[in-house]
Amino acid sequence: MSKIHIISSGTGVGKTLITSLLCKYFNDKKINYIATKPIVSGFKLANKNEDLYQIINAENKKYSLANVKRHSAHLFKFPLSPDQAAEKEKVNYATVKTLSAFIKKHDKKYDKVLIEGVGGVCVPLNRSETYLDYLIKDFNKKNDKIILVLGSYLGSLSHSITTLKTLENSRLNPAFIVVTQSLKKDCELYIDIAATIKSLSNFTSVNIIGLDNLTKRNEAKALKVFYERISKENI
């Protein structure tokens, strides 16, 4: 089994889009895989904008509570960081141990396991561990890959470079970076994706590709660009 970690500098920059595109790629290639999102905050089963709804549909599987539980280890009701959501809900914290155990359940069933992260790389899981701690423990440098998803909103460069340096210090090198075009309605000041990539490339040697729209209207183009990079990087 090999794992593909889809992580980012924060929320709302396109991790689920990238995970869904990977699902479609693996479907086309007839690869034996599962796409997981081990931690979900703000979960509502009936919400069709739910990340897990999009992922499970991209897998061409039935969206049901049973299937949701196969794809996720922790479903928190509150849209908060995992530590705060667990405290507010008065349920068990997510931990490095529970995430590792959850992913390990899939290691003999699938050739590839997609793992969509929660929030940013250093989001707290509990009172002493972050998502980065899980990555450090569970990442196999020989078999696994990291895809880092970044945005182009005002402030994204600082968030992105901080994330890159954090990963670098932990010896976790992304296979490649995807920069998504943040939509005008979602950011204080519209920043062109090309300008973001140009600035970011001064601070990393990792290959960067851009997906210039998060809407379904541009999905065919996004898929073509993404397929090319996945094939080149042997994801």
C-alpha cells in the first residue's frame, strides 16, 4: 500500500477538489484505492456540500452513514479545530494513534489510500498533538507522496511559505504543489494565481501547478493539467 497525503496551509483552498480529481484519475486507471478524510469538523450527513459527500461520489460509491464511517475516523459536529470540536462535543480527541490505526485498517485492502488532511498542517488534534505529528509518524518516504494545496488569497504567500518551511524542517517534501485560484467573493483582495505562483517559486524548488478555477465549469481543463502532473510524478 502507498499513501497519498493531500494537505494544505489552511481551510477552503481546495483539498477536497484535489482529492476528488485523484479519485477520477484512479477510477479511469482502474486502480484499487480508497479516498479517506480521517477527521471531519462540522459534519452533517444531509449536507451535500459536505467534503465526504463529494469524495464518496467521486469514488462512484453510495453516500451513506456506513460508507462515511469507512472513510473517516472522527466526525465532529462543530466546525472547529479538532481539539476544540472534541472538547465542545465532549467526545474523544483525535490522536496520532487513532489516525494511524484507522489508516492501517486499509493497508491490505487497497493499493493506494488517499488521505485528505484537516485544516492546515499544524492544526491541533488534541492538547499536545497536531496534524503534523501524525504526518511525521505515518509518512513512509519510500512509498508515500504528499500533495500540498495552497491558495491565492491575500495573505496566502505568508501562510504558504510558513507551511513549506515547516514541512522542510520535518523532512517532509511534497511531490508537487497545487495553487488554486481563490474566488473573488471569498477574499478581501483578488490576487491573480500567476502572480502568486511567481512569488512562491522564489521560495521553493518544488514543482508548482495552478488550477485557475474551483468551479465545475472549468473541471475538464483542471483534470487535464492535473492528470499530466500525476502521471509525471508517478502518484
